[in-house]
Amino acid sequence: MVLVLCEDEKSNVWYLRDAARSFRVHIQIEITHCGYTDPLGIVNTAIKRKSKYERVFCVVDRDTHKNFDEAADKSGKESEIDFLPSYPCFEYWYLLHYSDSRKPYSMKGNKSPADCLIADLRKYKGMEKYDKGSTIDLYQLLHPQLSTARKRSLRILTQAVQDGDLNPSTRIHELFIFFEKLARLTA
């Protein structure tokens, strides 16, 4: 059994559930919002629930969370927990389906880094009305560019680590690699 805890209760959860189905993962996988929208709340929930699962993934946004570093450190001490951050937010994964931009995102006026990224994401066909919690069938819309997004994500993360600046980057591609392995094991 596998648990994937998400910060977002709608669009990201739905997207990842659709992805798991698309990969035909035939083991029990629970993808859910745990009631917390901050990284530490998600990691604490993962620690409480990990005994029931073989593997737990925490899908979190860096954005402006003050407890992000504490959550990353705490999860790093738990071998069964994979901390999958996106800088500044999960929507960077969506953007990678369209662009390989390394444009960093930061606060602009009263707009969070995530708000700024979403404004850029809305410039692409099919994403014009995107908002967190969107009911757009994101997996179906983005699936044709999934392979491209995975390659971009890995390359950009590698470059970001080398540069010492993770904004922007994401580790969501690692979850897709895991889905792919599960699909092969259960085929």
C-alpha cells in the first residue's frame, strides 16, 4: 500500500489519481488531502500514518510556508517518507508540460510566488481559466506532453541543485517514476 499526501485537496489530488489510473497501478494507492495545507502538517500526518503503508509521499509547495525547512528536515529522518517539494508550487509541474522556463518566482505586491506562476501558466492553451481547485481534467489535457515534462523536470532539478537555487524546480517526476515501477511490478 502506498500513500500520497497532497497540500491541495482538489486539482492536484485529482490529477495524481488520474495519473495512477493511467499507469494502471494495480496495488492499493491512496492519494488524498490530509486536512493540512502546510508542509509540517503534511509531514506530521505522514509520520502518524506511515505504519500502515509501505511508502508515503508528501507532495508540498515551497511557496511562502514558514515551516517548510522544518518539514523537510523532519521528513528526511523518516526512511519510509519521500518529501516531494515543488518550488514555488505544484503548478510548476504543469508549466513544464508547456515550457522549460527557469524563471524564478517571488512575491510581487500582494501576489505570492504561486500566484505569479499561475498567471504564467494561464497563458497556455487549455489553462486560461486554471485556478487551484480547478475542475479542469488536467491529466487528460496535459498527458500528451507528460514525457516532455518528465525530462524537463529531471534536467531542471539537476541544474537547480548544481546552481544552489531550487526556485523553480519540482520532484514530482519521481512520483511518476514510482508509478511506472509499480505498474511493471503488478502487470
